[in-house]
Amino acid sequence: MSRTDTPLPGRPAAEPSHGPAELRFQRVAAIFERARMAAASEREDLLLRECALDAELLIEVRSLLAHHDVGVDALDGCVIRPGVGARIGRYRIEGTLGEGGMGTVYRATQLEPVRREVALKVIKLGMDTRQVVRRFEAERQALARLEHTNVAKVLDGGATPDGRPYFVMELVRGSPITQHCDERRIEWRDRVALMVEVCSAVHHAHQRGILHRDLKPSNILVTEADGKAIPKIIDFGVAKALEPGVGMTAASLSTALGHVVGTPDYMSPEQAAGEDVDTRTDVFALGIVLYELLAGVTPVRARSMSGRRTPSPMELRRRLLEDDPPRVSSAIDEERAGARRTTAAALGRALRGEIDWIVLKAIARDPARRYASVAALADDLERLLANEPVAARPPSTGYILAKFARRHTVALVAGLAVVFSLMIGTTVSLFGLRSAQAERDVARDAEREQTRLAAALRGQLFASDVERGRKAARQGNWTEAWQLLYGAIEADPESPHARWALRESAWEQGWIMTHRFDSKVRFARFLPDGQHLFAAETERPPVLLDMLTGEARPLGTGGGADVLEVAVSRDGRYGFTSDTSGLITQWDLVGNEPPKPLVSCHPNRGSCSVLCDPSADVAYAGGRNGVIWRIEYLADPPIVQAIAHSGGVKRLAIAADGMLAVGDDQGGLLLLSLDRQREVRLQPHERSIQSLAFGRAGRLVATGTTGPTIVINDTETGEVVQTVRSKVGTARNLRFGPDDRTLLVLGWWGLHEINLVDGAVTTLIPFGSWRFDVAPDEQTIAMTSADYRMLSIWNIGPDRGGVRGVVPAKSVTSVSAMPNEPFLAAMNRGIAALDERGRPIWHMPVRSARLVVPGPRSPIVAVIGNDRWLRVFDTVNRKSLATSAMPNVRQDSSCVDLVEDRFVAHGTTENAVELIDLKNGSRCEVIPSGPSELLALAISDDGAWLGASFRGDDNRLIRLADGAETTFHGNTTGFAVDFNADSRFMLVGTWRGDLLVHDVQTGELRALVGHSSMVKVVAAHPTDPDLALSMSEDGSVRIWHLGLMREVAMLRPFPRLEWDANSIRSAGWVNAGEGIGIIGIEGELATYSIPMADRVIGQWQATPSINVDVNDP
Amino acid sequence: MPSDDATALSATLHSELRDLAAALLRRERRDHTLQPTALVHEAFLRLGERLGPTWREEHGEAAFRALAATAMRRILVDHARAHTADKRGGGWMRIELPEAMVEAPEPVELLALHEALEALAQLDPRKARVVELRFFGGLNGDEVAETLGVARSTSEADWFMARAWLRKRLVESSS
């Protein structure tokens, strides 16, 4: 049999000739099989016994066993469906749940944006994938609204790389409802009760306009929680997407008819006939399931039980269309009655009568004769359980007439319901609407009103989804947050509300950036400057990546190597790579020296590690051949010498005192002291070492292996100090915390911090990764993604958030966020622009600068000196534009504003507002003398308006063309004023925390609520008229969208205890409005980059279809 | 076990599959879009069409895939050969299966696997067939046992031995 089935040419067609090779192979196979089945402890004895005196045989079987022990690899996969570990979109296959007519259902892990277990259904070949995906997309919104405990949510859908549609669903661990009931021998009443729950879920979906179309026991799973059976309906929306449509090939159509849409047993006659379906189609299917639950067999099969022959699908379809089904009560036999804890006779009696009627009514061939809704079916079932009279009636002579009446009653009731809903929406009077024309008008108006209401409702739902997402993110409930926020941005990619909420959460999580590579990148290391990273791709030359700009500079040209590890010299001058070919290469990161191949660690593929000593100009390397090399890389040519030998080198680590640790592929650990006088060999693990780290104090060394165990040894005594069960899977990378009391562990699910004292595990970054490196600031982490295509950089510091810096010198008197640079500082001897980290970009000498006030858009700044002189500078050309002595100037930045390079408005010590034309030095008093203390002022960018706030709720708006003045009140004093970019709104931040938005044209005033205490800064976006930010004493900066008139994001970069919430000094838009700069009370700087956040969001939105390598080579 | 007419069909299909592979390859060269993954699925579809709509229903999915396994192997091997010949002017080169097709710490080198399977078939044809059914046909242990008419434990033992043997050979031939 097997040979006629192996038709490759050249294959022997006869029995295997028992030549010496074949016989030998059979012998090897037999011993291999016995050894494989034997316990590990007995294996060696068995081998020695069986292979007595035949060393070659022994070697061969041993080698085969070693290959067997590798576990699962590519050969365990298969070419026609994804194997375990394969990636489909953002999902990784973990195993098979089942195979059905439609295709295969897998258990899978969603990898991003949240990690969770899901069920993934890959549809068989033969469907028009684009059609299926389009139909699914069309239904997606509706499906997202399905929230019912008895409905498994459909989460996602798409196409596999080879073009088959797939659907992703909530994973339900349960068995089909029929199987569940039979296995537990559940009695019929409880079965009916279970069906009532199922009906309620289906009805819920119907109310949202979703039909199931393929209800059957295998789509109604029952799980048990706390001893209670919970039915869960799966596959909602799937059948619709899979309906045959135009564009299908003949072959796929026949597949569809045969398998895909509906199993004949549960298929309604109208479905089988290809006619329109409605809610009553689902009623029919539920009726059949109920029938099967009660009788143990579907109606179309009930007949053939005596014949013992399984009817063909064609035969089933014929019966479905033509025969009247037998009553439930007559379809029972003893065996099935037993499964319901009763006898056939007793069950028959119990089911005869009303329940027969209910089922027959549900599965009537004519949809008009069925229950009009699933709710009606559920009602009748509940009445049955409560022993009340049911609505279903046996067929009688008056049947047709009665049914006719019933049908019209239904129509009447439905009509009333519509009118009712209109009344609620529009208060239309029902009186006097007699004429058909009037009715049509009402209907049309009502329709319009309904459309408007629906749009408004959708808008509200959308906004509430986004706000719920923001709230969930703030509470750290990432699963919910991502679902809501990414759902929102997918529904409306243009929505600023959703966009800002995502930016907020990206910032909140500490994402700094993500860089996507063209080919694999396994590892990246920070340079000592903490800003650049050295990373190596497999198909391109290594790169130097600038974390702030996201730019990657390739080091040379040509192809790459399959790099495993990288290292950076302590001065950041050289980078080193180790690749799978065993080669260690030195790269010049600063100059243009060509790459230098240093040493080959092994002739073939395998692991290979390289590392730099942080306290000497020396690198170490080792690979599969076990030789440890010491590299003096500053020498020219570099000096490379072998210093020790171990098992195949898997990982290297170096302690602060220069002690070198070598983890090998047998689980062994070699510790070498700096002077190489002392060598300690330990065996912490049985399997290959995957990760290795020294404690900061040098006395501890931690090793992780395949599996969850991390062993910590004492480097002096070699004793095991602690064994940690990590609970986070294989530790891919390890690092001790600063005091050796915590361990950073990188597992498949993310980066975790394990407290070595109490064992507590904190997840710092919720995404799986391959390796990580920590920047010198101990806060910034770079991780390569688990699929090697991405490098993401995170801030894991206690405050997370944006890029951090510190105002450099004590001589700084004030700092502002500046539109064209990140920050601007006023210092004793001048002003300086500062970058995100607080490093000076340029410096200009200015005498006794006290305050700098940046203009809204231009690079012009006003500087107020201790000497009460006002100086205006052009910061691009570094020149002074005007100087003016102003003995009465108020030294308060909120009371100075600039328009272009020409006008300055400032408040005086007498609370007057003065406007100066710097071109000719002319001055005028716009407000001669204020009513009370002047607190803030601003000029609109178009120069048309001046706004000022005085103590005591007195806000003035002055039209500069004619001096016309408007006063408005917000029931609280304004402390900060600005105009938005198109000069339409005057914005006032108030003592109570509200943001007043005053429309200068219409005089309309709105108060936006958000802050809980005094607003100190209001800054309109330099170009986008819809955006403004405010900073308050409550310690937060909020972003406002003036089109939506709502808060869209909140930043709290320097959280303090509540009683000391005043943690921010100032805030503003930086880098031409592409970022937000926040200055802390202690001089801390935080910069939030919008493009950076958008890049991150976009990258996570795109679903890469790439595979994950399971093992490190 | 597949019925006799399936066996006969398999024999007649063999030459047709060659043609099919060639046709698919021509198409691939024309539009340069047909990846091995898509190739396999296209072949799968065409095989289904060739057998007719009822064949699968009558004989079952496993029987269909058992039949398809050989076709898959044939087509992928031809594809790999044509591809290498194309690229390197007839020179011999290993072609890796794309990662999405199989779970892969390292992708399977298809021609190397094919060669190794040929060698295994010389020593023990059934073990080679077990690998073919699983890897190229996607059959699981039970289906393999049923297809070959052996006990589940036998098909399991065959699989483990064959896998270890192939791994060993593939590693040795690559170094």
C-alpha cells in the first residue's frame, strides 16, 4: 500500500531489499525506538546493552537520540497549513482546536497590541478572500457592539499570507451544547433553560441587526464557571462573510454548497434554497438545536435511525425541503432517554404536547409559521418551564385563519413600535395625519431625524469609547484600552479624539520610539551617550541609530551577516558583532575605518557571543568551539588571543571587577577572574544557558536556561544563593537592578522586574522581545522584538513619559518651551537654547537675563533683564532687534507678549497695558490703568486683538484697530491668556481650573472643565487653530481640541503626592508644534514628540505578517 | 485507506501533476508573484478541481491530503529547482521554504530535505512516506496511521525515527 502511494520516480517498487544498509537501518531504528520509550535514567544502560561491542552503532543511536531530544522543529510543521509557532498577522499559532467543514480552528496568541489567547479560524481554500474580508469589514462595526456574556466576541479578521480568510474570536474552552448535556446527563428541563440563555444572546444580536446564519451545536459551546454552565455562541458574523457571492469560482462555489454555509441538519429551507434569510432563519436553527437537545437526534436524521445508514448530504437536503419532521416526543429511544436521566416512555410523555408544539413552531418550513423572533421562542420556553400556557398551538382546522390573523397582528405591533420610537425622538403628533401625503412627509422627516439622531448617537458612542479607553489606559488596564482606542482609530482614522488618546497612551507607556528594520535584527546596544544605538541587521550593514531623530546611519555598504550579538566599546568608538558564521567583526562607529574581521569562533553555524569590558579597552568573544578570546581592540592591528576554553559558548557576561562569566550550551558556567588566576566551573543547569548577568556588586551571577528557572550563584564560593522560578517563561535576557535586589527578566510576554526579596513580579513593558539593553541612565531600554524586525525604545523610569532631561546649570533663572527649539533658558550671562535632554544647543550673551518670552511662532524672543530693560532678539540670526528701558515693566512672563518682530505688549507695575512698536520706538497705552491687578495678557497672532485678565474675574478683549473693548466673566479669575492660531478664540486659564474659550467674533463663551486647580499657562498651538494646551497647579498638562471643545489628552510627567501636586513650572509647544515641552519645578525637562508617538501608533496598527524564530541558533 | 480507484488515480495523476507544476511555474515567471506558499495552495485547489467536487466528500479530507502530499512535494521540488536554475544559471543551490509555511527555528531547506527523504526511502520507504504525509500533506498521527493502515504507535515510532534521522542528515550535510 505504502509503496504504490509513493510515486516519486526511481523509488524501488518492490519490498525493501534486505541489503546490509537496510538491515542496519532497521536495527538502528529498533534500538532507537526502545531507547526513546525508556526512562531517561535507563537509557544509557539500555544503549550499552543493545549496542554491545558495536561502538559505531552506539554512536549513531546516541546521535539520533540527541537529535530527537531537540523537541519540535520545522519538520513538525507542514507546508499546507500553518504549524505551531507560525505567525498569521499579529497572531501566533499555539495548537489546533478542531477542524470543521469551513477550515481549521487554532488556538493562538495575539501578540500585539495586547497579548491574549484567542481562537483563530482559518477558512479552507476556495473562497474569494477579498470578498470575504470586505464583507467581514462591513459587518465589523456592528460586531464590535455585540456585548453579551453568551456571545464570544469576534475580534478580528483578515487574510493569511497565502490568501485565505481568517477570523479571530474570543477563545472559548467548552464543548458543544449537545455533547455537554449528554456527557453530564442533564435532564430536559435544564436543557431547555440553557436554550433560553442561548436565545437571549441570539436575540441581543438580532436587536443589533446581526444574524448568525449558522447556529448549530458546534457553534454553541458550553463552558463551566463556578459549577454553572454558561453557553457561548461563537462565529457570529462569520457565516455572513462567507456567503457565496459574485466572483467565486465554480469550484469554490461547490465547496461552499457542500461545506461552508450551514450544515444541512440545521439549515433552514430558505437557506438551502438560497433565498433571503432573516431572524426567523436563526429561529429555525435554534429550533433544530432544541430538537436535538431533547430528542438526541436532528429531525432529518431521526428517520434514518432504524436504517443504520448515514444519509448523504443530498438526501438530508431533500428531506429538509420536503418532509415534515417527526415530533420530538416520537424521536426518542432508550439510549438517548438515558442521557437525560429518564426512560424513553417517560421522556416521550414529558415532551409530548406543548414542547412538541414549540419545537414544531420553531422549525416550521414556512418562515411565516415560525416564531417571529427569537425572543418569542424564548418567552414560550420560559412559560413552559413555569408551567404557564404557551403560545405555540397544535395545527388545527382553524389554523390557516388563525395564523393569518396572527401574522397581521405581528405587522401591526411592529408598525406601532416604529411610530413609538419616532414620537420619542421627534414629538410628532399622531393626530390629523390621515392623508397619505402627510404620512409620507412625517415618515421622511422622521427618517431624517432618525439619521441625525443616529449620527449624534454614533458620535456620542465613539466619544465615550475613546474616553473609556483613556480611562482604562490610566488605570493600567491595557487590554481594554487598546481594544477601545485602536477600534476607534480604525473606525475613524481622522478622529483627533482617538488620535490624541493613542498618543497619550503611547507617551504614558513610556514608548520613546520604534524602529523597523528591513531584515532581522536580534540585538542592539546603547552607546555611552545614551542617545545612539548600535544595531546589526542580517541583510544590510550595521547601523548607528539616533534615538531622538529615529535616523539610522549605515556603517558602510554591502550585505550584512546573520548577527547574533553586538557590543560597544566603553568609549563608544567601536562596535563589535558576532554572527552565525562564527565571525567577530570590529566596526568603526565614529570614523571611516573599514570593518575588521577579528577572529572566527567556530567553523559552522552556531551560537557566538561578544562583549566589551566596561572598565578596560578589551572585548571578549567566544563561540561553539569553546575558545574564549580576548581582544585588545585599540591596538592596530587588534591583538586577539585565546585565554580559556569551555563548552560551546552561548552567552558572556562581565562583572564590574572584570570577572568574566561564560555560559555554555550544556548549561555549564565558567567564571574567570581578571588576572586569570582563578577559574571556577559551575553546572547550574542541564540545558543550554540562554541568559547571564552579574550582580552590580560582582558577588552574584544569575543564569537563565530554556524554561522558567533562573539560578543565582555566589561567584566566590560557587554556591547556589537563590533559585527563582520566573513565572515569565524562558529568560531571554537578564540584568540585576542597581542594588542587586531586583532582576530585570525578559520573557516572551514582556520585560518584568522580579523582586528577589519577596518574589513579586512587576511587568514593565507588556510586549515580548528577544534581547534588551539598558542605557547609562538606567531608565531607557532598547528591545528587539520577538520577530527581530523591530527595535523599540522605552522609558521604564518611575515617571515614564517623554524624553527626559534636566536644566543644566544652577545659573539658569528661567526656562521656557520654545516653538522652534525645545527649550530656551535665561541665565545670568545670557540666553541658551536647550535640547530635549537639557544640553545647550547655542548660547547668546545677554546682560542679566531674567525672563525670556518666546514669540508664538517666529524665532523672536523678548528678554527682560534684572535691570528692567526689555531686549528683543532674533534667535536664528543671533542678533538684537531692539532694546528699550522700561522702568515700569512687570517681571512676569504671563504679562509680556510679542507679535512677529515688531510689537511687544507688556504690563506695567501700575497694571496698565502698554504696546510698543519696536521699529520706531513709539508706545501707546492700550489699557491706561487696569481695574485691579493685571495677571496675564496676550496679543492675537494676526495682531487684531489684545486680551488681558485682571484679578477679580475681569477679562478684557480689545480690538486694536479701534480700541473697542469687551469684558467677559467666567465666575473665576483668569491667570493665563492666549489666542488660538487663527485668532478666533481668546483662551483664558482660570483660578478654578477651567479653560474659558471666548469667540472673538460672536462673543460666545464656553468653559472647558478638566483641571482641578489654578491654570498657570495657556498656550495655543503655533499653527493648528484647533489645539491648545494648559498647565495647572494640579500637576498636569492638558491638550484641548477647540473643534471638538474637549480635552483630548493629559500629561502628568512629574507625579507628586497629592498635597504637593504643583510639580510643573511651565509648558508649551516645542519643535514647531510637533512636540510638547514641560518643565518641572526642579528643572526637570520632559518632551513629548508627536511624530514619535504617531510612528509608534502606526507601527503597531500595521500588522506585520512575520514569523517568530523559536530558538536562538 | 484510500480505495483502489484512488490508487489508480494517483498513478495517472502523477504525470498531470508534473504538467500542473510546470504550468504554475510558467505563470509564476510571468507575474513574479506566486510564492511557494501560494503555489502550494493553488496546486491544492487545482487538484481538488481535477478530482471533482464529490471526491473529497466520498473519500474524506485525509485521503485527499494523502494524495496531495506527493503532489505538493513534487511541485515544491520542481519550483525550487526551477528557481535555482533561474537565478544561478543552472547552478545548484538550496531553497528555503518561507517561514510562514512551517514553524521554523530555521527554515527547511527544501532540496536538502527532498534529497534526504529520497535517501530515507531507500532504507525504509514507509518512514519516508510518513514524513511526506505529515510534512507535505499535513496529516496528523492518526490520519497517517489510517492512511498507511498501521497502528497509531507504529506511525508514531516511524515518525520519530524518521525525524531524528532527517535532522541528523540535514545537519551533517549542511556543515
